Amino acid sequence: MRAVLTLFALFAALALPAQAQFSPAITVNDKAITPFEIEQRERMLELFGTPGNLPELAREQLIEERLKAQELERAGLRLNAEGLERAMTDFAARADQDLDQFLAGLRQNGIEEQSLRDFVRINATWRDYIRQRYERRARVGEAEVDRALGQSETGAGLQVLLNEIIIPAPPERAEAAMQQARQISELTSFAAFESEASRVSALPSRERGGRLDWVPISNFPAALRPIFLSLAPGEVTDPLPIENGIALFQLRDLREVAQSRPAPSEIDYAAYYIDGGRSEADLERAARVASRVDTCDDLYGIARDQPRRVLERNALPPSEIPQDVATELAKLDPGETAWGLTRADGETLILLMLCGRSQSEEGTQDRDAIRNQLRSQRLSGYADALLAELRASARITGN
């Protein structure tokens, strides 16, 4: 009997680590997220070369996906087997691989197929749900396409003169930052806005009160252009949430110029990630890096002997660039840098460099492409707002 008890105790001891892997680490409205799921997501993020604090990002993604799953269940939506297989095949194609090759690569890195299936199932279904729910509200008219192209009624190009602020808003102070942003958005005085920019903005432009030079409106993301055009001089945009921050713009002036170039069809840029966020040491490091580079190719030398994830180089249509990144790039000429944005809840500073802008061969962007871009950005905004609402009313423990 003693031998049986000893053997039972041994099995129980061996089982404890496995049980711990599947015990709740986080609960979202009583739905569990396990340490195993967090570990699997971390592995995926590392394999995909995702920058930032991967343990924290893994947790945030899984929390959001639990909220999405609960909303989809409430709406009665579920992706069928055929749709899931198609979505997974499309996901693998982004890495220029077929699905079998992609899954083999995951297995080699300790990632189970089910982890990818769960990720793709939730996010593909959520995308379809957002389209269905907000399709009518996201429609884009011809006049909006004209404005997005930066055209006035006479066909001339438009330039805007703006003041800017980005208020840091990591999760622990997101609510306070939003309250502060709402107060600033009520300002109509240039002097008052510039004073606030000098006091609270995380951007280098705070040294000059947030003032920017004239910028072609076509440089900015399509979703922002109608917002700027709706302002009178002195008026401030509503708070614009971005990752780990809140952006505000004040219109100083608007002018027509000869249409020298159309809106870009592709933007080539580099992003160099600096762990540590907006600490004084890391801001100084960003400034040193910026002083040592003249072209995007120079950043490869800076990033030599560092993990691959610290440097990204992309050439993308404007609609595929994150809006906060696109907004920063809009203010730059090729070879110029900016380091006002962060990722990973403020723990990773981004140094951006504009490599170049390309126009389509026809010299103008396709109107349908602009319409789709505006629609996609609107849908993304509705999705972010819905997710924020779901999170605000959720019971989340252990995160």
C-alpha cells in the first residue's frame, strides 16, 4: 500500500507543472486564458519578428481576442471549416508559403497548429462581423474621394499648416490622457494650444509649440484629410487615439497650390525599434542614431549585430500603413527621421525614417483604391471603438 501511495504522490508531483500550464492566468468575463496560450502566442510573435515587449503584447492580444469571441458568440457568428481553411491559406500566403509549409515552420518552433487556428478563426470572423455591422456607415461618397485626393474644386493641390500634440497614453494612464486631450480639443487659441504642446507633447515639435511647416494634405492618411478640411483656423480635432498615445491637430491655415504631384501610391520607410520607451536615455539614443544616418540604407549598419526584429523596412500602399506611422511619415521628406511614437505599451520607442514616396505611373491614384482605403480606415475605427467599449465593460483579472 505504501508503494502505491508513493507512486501516486510521484504522479501527482509530475502532473503539477502540466496542470499549471492549463490553469487560468487571466480571466476575461470568466473566460480563461492559460499560461500555455500566452507562451504559444509569444512564440508566434517572436517567429513573425514582432517588435516590442512580447509577453505583454501576447497577453493584450489574447485579452482582445476573448472579448471579440464573446461579442461574436452574442451575435451568433461562427466561421465554418471551409472559411477557416481559406483564411489560414491566405495567412500563410502573406509569408509566400503554402499552408503545409507554414504549419511545418510553426511546428519547428514549438507552435501548435491549433494556436494558429484559434488566432485566425477569431480575427477573420471579427473582420467579417465589423464589415456586416458597419457597412452602411462606412460608405464613401465622391466628394470625400475628391477631398482625400487633396483636390479643391478648381483642381489645385491643397496644403495644410498645422500644430500637433501627441499625449503619451500607456494603459495605466489612458483615461487621464483622454481627459486631458478632450480639454485641449476645446481650445481655439493658437497660443493656448502651443503652450499645451510645449507642456505635454511627446513629439520633438514641442520645442516649437507643436508648429509644423506647410504639408501637402495628400501626404496624410486618407482618413485624416476630410477631418483637417472640416476645421476652421484655430479649431482642434477631436482626440485621435493611436497606439500608446492620443493625437491632436490644430489647423492654422489652408492654401491652394499648383498641383505639383499626386498623392503617393506607395511609401518606402524604415522603422528602428529602441527598447525602453521615452526614457531620457532612449530619446538621446534616438537622436544620436538620427544624426548618424542620411539614408534608410544607413540603418542597416546601425542594426548590425542586433536582433532582426529591431529594424523593419517596408514599401507599402498608404492604406496598409498604420495610421499613426503614416501621419508621422506625412511630415517628413526623404532622409528625414522622427521618433515620437511607441509600441508595447510605451516600452519600445520607434525611430521612423522616410525612404521615399512613389506615384502611380498614371500620375493619379485610382479613385476606387482611395474609396476602398477610406472605407477600410473607417471600418478599422469602428472596430477599435467597439473593442474599447467591450473592454471598458469587461471583468478582467490577472492581467
